Amino acid sequence: MARQKQILVMANGECTKIALVGAGCSGKTSLLEALRSEMIGSNTIFLDEVAREYYLLHEGMSEEERYGFEAQAAIQQLCLERELAAHSRQPEAIVCDRSVLDVVVCLAAMGDLAGSDELFSRVATWIPSYTAIYLLDPSGIPFANDQVRREDPSVRDRLHQGFIDTFALKGVEYQLLDGDLASRTRIVAEML
């Protein structure tokens, strides 16, 4: 925790950090890739989604296990470690495909309020390290499953509402980001 606080002090004064959050299939990865392409050569670190990587390494997990406390806590820890490592490289900016808060929302949306509260308490001091948190609106984004995403569109809707409700309950400031990829890219790039 001491290292986390030390990096947080550095992060608050020296680095713009953007979190792209939202339900699956809301355009986070597409936006991250568009920004990465637009900012080639900049001193910006782009952090790919940790949850997807975790699920690929743990392919045999049931849906209950995937959305359970143990998996979500492991994902949050990996995400925090990646963000800490990015901060230690002292970039001008960091763009995150998801954040340490996504797991908090996931557990709350699935009904595990105690688990959600526990994971929130683990990262409450880390939240100010985000310059901006963009919640991507899934409206108009086609839903498609792949080898990692196995849920149905109703889960996406429940998670999106979970972000809105959980952020309101926890006092997390965010900006709802809608529109097409070009407009989303323009809005986030202006922050960088």
C-alpha cells in the first residue's frame, strides 16, 4: 500500500490517466486501438484489458466463477499492478482499457454487494489517479460474443446500469461517452 500511495502522489502531478470503462462490447477496445493509432510516437502508455487476458488463461471457468469474488479480485490486482508499472515509467499519459473499478461494478451488478464493497475499499485511494473516467455507452454498438465473451446482451445492459448505479452510490465521477468511434476518439484525445 505504501508503494501505491507513493506512485499516486507522482501520478497526480505528472501524468494524465484515462480509464475507458463499461460493459462488454461497448467499444472500449476499439477506442483504445483508435487512440493508439492516432498517438504513435507519443509518450503514452496504452494498457490492454486485463480481464480478457485473465479469462483466456482460465478458459475452463464457469460463468459463476468468472463473475465471482475470487476471479474479480485477481483481475483487480492484475489491473492495479499494470497501472503501477505504467506509472513507474513516467509517461505523459496512460490510457486504460478498463480500470480497477470495473470489478467493483461487476460484483455489484451480479448481486455481490459485500464483495463489491470489499474491492472498492481496496482501491478507494487509487481512484484519484484517474484524470478522467469515461463510461462507454453501449447503445448502437452491435453485441457479439467471441472466445472470451460468452454472456448474452442482457448482461451487457445489466452491467451498464451497474456502472451508473455503482458510480452514483460510491461518488465516482465519470463522463458518459456515446456517439461513433470518431467522435469518441476526438473527445478522449482532447484530454491527452
